[in-house]
Amino acid sequence: MVGDRQDQRDAGLTMTEVKFTRDYRGKLTREVFYPAGDVVAFEDDIASQIVAEQAAEYVPPTEEQPVE
């Protein structure tokens, strides 16, 4: 997941992690099923829409450790 996140940053996308509060599958996730409790990073606008649907809550950002 971290490698994917770095690739998305390099492409200019910002990602937000959400934790699903209920089972969810819909157009926003391209019909991919996520069970309650899953934590997934989505583009900011997608994450905000999923949270607005009350299907998930934001996960507070954590400071990433630099790779040595």
C-alpha cells in the first residue's frame, strides 16, 4: 500500500484513508466490496463522498517514517 501511495503522490494525486463503518460496495469504489472495518486510501474527493454517505469515517493521518 505504501508503494502505491508514493506512486499516486508522484502522479500529483493526494490520498485520504477512510475506515468503513459498514459493509460497502458502490459506484464510488467501482463496485469493489469493502467489509466494515477495512481501512483504504482513496483520492480525496472519493473519500469525502464515501464519508458523506456515512459508509466510512476519516482515519487521522500518521507521520510516515523515512526509508533509510
